[in-house]
Amino acid sequence: MRYEGYYERLFGIKTLQIKKTNDIDNFHYQGASYYVLFELFKKLPGFLKNKGFIDFGSGKGRVLFCAENAGFNNLIGVELDKELVANASENLKRYLLKRKESNFCFSCENALNYVIPEDAATFFFFNPFSEKIMEQVVKIINDYQKKTNSEIYAIYVNPQFKNVWLDAGYEIYHTEGNKRYTEAIIFKSKFKF
């Protein structure tokens, strides 16, 4: 818990409060652990830092601020909830450590309608939606990969539907957690077209 307050103060942002929802396909907002995020970002290959980083279900923007702090430059948040997008935009105004070479974009959009930009290579999910929606988003990412022939990495925190990724042809690149609990999985595309 000490990481939570420390990074909120260091970054100058407010992402702690949970926002509940009754939607069966789109899950509630809760910020991923700062500690886990930084551990995951250390495991990704360096070439990804200049490629697009997309957080589906980006909430108040915590993941993108951590990714920017870890050296990623092209940061996109896709979020369905207008209030959370407004919170993320306010956090961007308050963010104290922004580097001049980084770019942020928060988009209020349904993940199923979002058009992935051509330079994207890293996709982040903190269990934002149901298995049905996850399957559709993974298909969109696969179609994107076929079109661009790019190497894809997907970070999935609280990976309830990990088989969706495995069934779609991804391999496990890294697992974060312990013997009792898988905190997150980084998937990597294992095919090129």
C-alpha cells in the first residue's frame, strides 16, 4: 500500500478511488498496483518504448502515467466511461513528471469500435471486460497484426480469461506473481504473417 500513496504524490495524480458498475460486460474501475506495473514494464523489450502503447479500459490513466515514467512515449487510453476519461484528462494536467517527447491521448470510445493506429505494439488490460468482449478485442488485435505484420505484446493483469489469448495463438512471454496467485501475464504474438 505504501507504493500507492507514494506514486500518487510523486506523479501529482488521483487514481485511487474505485468506480463500480453494474454492467455485466464492462467491469469496474480500479487502478492496477504501481509495484506490479513497474515490474511488468521492466520485462518488456526496449524497442517497444517508441511504439504505441494502448490501455483498453484506461480509467483514470494510472497505467499510462506509469508507462510514460518507464520510458514509453506514445500513450493511448481507450475508455468507455466519460467521467473516467475526464478524470484521466485532469490527471494529465496535474501530472508532474511528463517528458517532452511523450504524447498522451485519452479516447472516450468503446474498445470494439476503436481503430488501432499503425505503430501500436503493446496492449494493456486490467481485466476491463467480459470474456465475450475480450474475445472480440483479441480478434481486432489479431486483424491489426495481420494488416501490419507487427510483433504484439499484451499485458493482462488479473488474467481471468487468459485462455482467450492462448486460443488466439499467443504465447506466454512472462508471468508475474507467486506460486498461489498469477498477478499478470505478458503475452507475445508467436506468429507473423
